[in-house]
Amino acid sequence: MNDWTSDTEPQLLRISGTTATVPDIAAAESCYSELLGYRVLERGRIDQALAQRWGVPATAAAAFCTLRPENEDDVFIRLIEAPAVPDYSPLTSFGWTAFEIIVDDVYELADRLDASSFRHLAGPRPLQFMPSIVAMQVVGPGGECLYFTMESGDRNTSILPGASGFVGRPFIVVAAGSDFDPMLRWYVDHFRLRERPVRKSKVGVLQHAQNLSADHAFSLSAIGMAQHGNLIQLDEYPTGTDFIAGVRPRLDGHLPPGNAIVSFEVASLSPFVDLAHGPEAISAGACYGGRRSLVLTGPAGELIELIESR
């Protein structure tokens, strides 16, 4: 484990936003606004230049909406309309696999989402190693996997960020790949993220999605950004003829189905220019506010957007 000193603070400051693709933008917006209490900031169509920066030209002119959690003003949740991909199944392919969101009361949320367009996967259930933390996993209207998590103990000393409302902000994003160590090193070495112990964990929701035995343990670790409670969780998925995991199916020129992009805030884009798809750009709209951004691809094929802080 690296011991970063004060002059090598994490270069990812925080999660700035998450992006998911959905087959019906109006239905998805209704789910997020009515059931999660998110407020709509913006509706529109994806600019051609932005689609080109992402490397997905077929996304140009796709309908989108941008939302924010209650009482939050510096994080966004973006939904983009895209055709459904029949072969896609959540939690079985590489790239961004889940967005974890802090909530005030996960049990009450579970009751609210019952019989809704959010498909229940597991929980609410206390975490094995931190029983005061209670989590639930669901699949949203576009096949995006969402983990909803609350602190049931002392919130003043919790490792979790506080919930700004009934449903708060994304605070962990999960990426999966086939080779754990290179994936971990890529994130730590490029972004100076704070390493934490690598664990072997039996994760029921992944075992079920991938048709694995109850004894199968996944290598995983959560690595820290500069802002409290903002983490990237890395999961290693098994591969081979006996396993279901693999490269995510997607339509030519489109974003990946489900969990598609994660946007991070950085103090400066300069250290990452050589990793980017192309030159930096200035974008308007609720997600960018006229700030500069770059787009990169992570080690498991995940799309990463870096947005420079003001």
C-alpha cells in the first residue's frame, strides 16, 4: 500500500456526476424525480461535439435530462436515451457496474420502491464487516445498477458522507474488470488515490447475477478520493468458459448500456492530457457550467470524464 504524503493528495477530488443510459427518457425521469426525489435541472439533446469526445457518435441528438439530489448543488445524475441492448445483463460485464448512493433511511426507501420500475436485487442488509452500514441493491429503468446505503449508527463519526435529503448523492462508483492488480495500479498510479486493503468477499448479488456458487469470493477494494466518503470500488470478475462475465455488449456508436459514464472533479486537467481521447473542451449546461473537461477510457473499458474545478 502506498502512503501518500500531503504533497501527493488524491488528484480526483470527488464524484461530480454519474451518467446512465435508458430506453425511455420520460419514464426514467419520472422514476428518479418521483421515487427518489431528484429535481430536474435540464432537458435537451446531446451535442454532437460531446458525443464525439465520448467516442460514441450515434449518441448525438439523443434526448437527455440532468437531475440533482435534494439540497445538493454540485453533483449531477444524467440520464441519456439509448436503444436497449438485448444481451446486456447488469453485474455481469466489465466497466462501470454500479453507482452507490447515500440515503437517510434505506428501509423506508425499499418500501417506496416496492412494485415500482426499480427491480429489487438484494437487501436492505447490514454489511458483513461494518454492520452499522445497511445497503440495498436495485436495477433502474435502463438496466443501471444502483446501491442505496445508509449509516444506522453514529453519523458524526461514520466513514460515509451525510445524506442531504431522503435520497442523497452518489458517493461510490464501482468498476469491474478481469485482472484486479493492473486495474488497481492504473487508478492509484494515475490519480494518486488512497489505497485500502484488498479483500476477498462473498457478494451474494454478484454470485446470483453470474450464476456462481455461494462459496465464490471476489477480490475487491475501495480507493479514496480527496473529499470525505468519495470512493471508487474495484471488483474482479471471474472469466473463462465456466463464467458469465465478459465485455459489455453495446450497439455500434452508442454508450454502454446501464452504468455508462462517471464524471470526476479535478483541480487541473494538465496531468491527464496524455491519457485523454482528445483535447480538452469547454461545455455549457448543468453538468459543466462552462468548465473544461477531458474524456479517458479506464483499464476495464469504462468511460471517465474529468471536469476541472472552478
